Amino acid sequence: MQELIETKPSVMSSDEPDRPTQPGTFLSRQTGNSGLAPGAGDVDFPVCVVLPAGGSGERTGLLTPKQFCLLLSRPLISYTIQTFERVSWIQTIVVVVAKENMDLMAGIIQRFRHTKVRVVPGGSTRHRSIRNGVLALKEDEGSIAGRPKVIIIHDAVRPFVEEDFLYKITMAARGQGAAGAIRPLVSTVIATTSEGYLDHSLERAKYRASEMPQGFAYDVIHEAYERCTEADFDFGTECLHLVLQYCSTNAKLVEGPPTLWKVTYKRDLAAAESIVKDTLSQSLCMITGGREHARMLADTLHKAFFALQMELDIIPDLTGDNVRYLFKTWNFIQFSINDSALDTIETTFQALEAANQTLLHPVVVVWVNVSTLDGGASEPAAIMELASAAKLRNILLYGIHLQQSKDPECWERSVSKVAEMTSALIRERSPAFAGQLLQA
């Protein structure tokens, strides 16, 4: 949804919104562990979310609606749901989908273990779908928490929104009755004549792009939908306009971050996947097995990864207090010397699965096998077989063979190459290369 508002503010948006470089904490898996926004403890009233997800995605040029397109083998809408599920003060997320996609959406919820979600059928237009979501929450009046005081409306294809901004929208809606995100216009907006000539242009500094999320007091948005016309339902797209027209509620407009952009075209799916990959690739953990040789290698690798802007943690195993590293990263280096250590790798796999680390994102395990001058590389067939089974568990296993050298300069070059290869494997996360044993 994108509209035009004037900055005595009114709102519209461009087809080329800003692209984020860092989506922050959106990958956090655990509900309530996203780190509270400043003042989030003030949200002592029921807050729910409506995600309209009934679009056909015609502008992507794909057969699959964009909200169901896969990013790293996971539907885009699952990332958006996760963004809201991790916020402890959000109670319910109503996903509104086309009737023919109800079963598909239910399967996504079950597979990725979303817990706060309710699915309802959509209408023939955007406003009808949102109204269905709003009415579904009215049914909560008899529950312990009661119906929500504030509803956040957000697009299912905008997965990168932070908790601190959700808090700003929520509190503004609570105080004003309505609130909406805005962004500066990227391009100048012009009006054309019916013959295709320039009529006039708008002063860009006076206008803003209307983005999502938007927040509303429940009674305000409910009344607006009760009073609006069939023409509003058929042709309207802007909820802020409805509450102004039918409830005289003038929304508070909140400047949003560049991470609010919307997946609209096919190229946006690639950009979104790239952002997810970049975020997953910021850190890794090396499991040394407690070997001194591995510790020495790890110290050298630490410097190499620092130069590649990746944070490396070094631990002997994944037991005791070290279990916390299972929840810190999605990338691991498993070290061995002169042997395949396949049993140790399998133990790591089991720990990842027990922690549900493989549920939402593919985990990368890079096995670094060091051979002394008297040793040799392990059988490639062994790692290929193990990697094939691991892919079914959403784990990508790669192998790197490193030959020990007594020449310090040669050794340092080889270790740097290990870091570069590992970084490339982690950042790309390609299933096609899983099971390959590379030579450093």
C-alpha cells in the first residue's frame, strides 16, 4: 500500500523506495527476546496486528503471489510474521488471505511453528480484507484480555520493521487515535493531461510517502469501516484517509526508517534474500574440540575474519554454558585434524536441531580438516553422504581441507584462504555446494 499525503502532511509513495543495509534484529527467533524498545514497558494494553495478504502479486510477474515466494526456502510472509511474534507486547496476529490460500497459510504456520497467528479469509479488495481482520478481533471481546485497544495494520510483504518503530506507532495511535509511517519522496510527483503532456508537478518538500505500519485505536478503525461507502471499499487503499473522513481523526505521522520498504517487483525478492543472507552472515562460532592445535588455528582465523567484518567466537564444544552459542549464530566451523570427525559433526547437528536452530533459517557448518605432513585429505564421499542427509535437516555442510605447513608465511596464506572460502560459503548459503570438499 502506498499513497500520497501533503506535509501539512499528506501521503504517497514511490516505486523505488530506499533499500535498507541493516534490518537489525528481525531474525531473532524467540518471542519477547528482541530487546525491548525504550518505553516498551508502557504498553500495558492489548495490541494486535492485521496483515492483509490476499494480493496476487501481479507486478512481480510470477505465478506465485509474492507473500508466498521463498527466501532461503521459507515464505516471505513467515519473515513478516516473525517480526511481530518476537515482540512480547503484541498479542495476536491476524493474517488475511484469499480463501483459496487458507490451507497454504495454515501449513506455513504449522511448519514454522508460528504461535500468535489467526488466519481469516479476505475480501475482494484491500479494504474488505482489512475489515475482515478488524472484525475477527472484535470476537476477542469475551476473552480475558478483551479486544485490542490498538490495531497495527501492516503489509505482509514488508518484513523488515523494528520493534522500536512499532512502539512509536502504537503509542501515537493510542494517544491520537491513528498514526502512520511516512518517508521522504524519492522522485518528483507530476500530473499529466489526458493527452499525455505535463500538467503540473508537486513541490516534493511538501509531500511524503505513506508507508506501513499504521496504527489505530480499535474503536476508530472499526467505526470507519462501519461508516464508509461501497466506493471506498472498491477503490480506496488508504486507511488513514478513512478515519479522517468518517471519524474526524487526524493521524499522527511518524518518520520511518528506510527498512520499511515493500517487496513489489521480482528484483525486490532478490534484494530481500540478500538482506537476510547478510544478516545471517555477520558472525560464526568455531568448535575446537579442546585441541591446542585448533586453538592456534582459531587465533589466526580470528584476525582474518575480523578483516572480513565477521565476528568469530571460539569454544571447545557445545556443552554447558557454551549452549548459548546455538542461539547466537547460524554459522559454525567444526575443526578436526587428520580424521574425518564425522561423529563429532553429527553431534553438532543434533545440538542444532534440539535448539530448534534449523527451524527458520538454514544453518551453515563448515568442516575444516587439517592434515599434518604425514596425513591426507579425508574421503570426499563421506562428507558428501553426510551433507546430503544434512540438507533434509536444513543444515548446509561444506568441507575445507587444509594442509599443515612449516613455512609460517605459507601457513598464514592458507589460513587466510580458509577464512575467505568460509566467508563466501556462509554469505552465499548455496545448497548446490553442500558436500563439496574444497582445498585451501
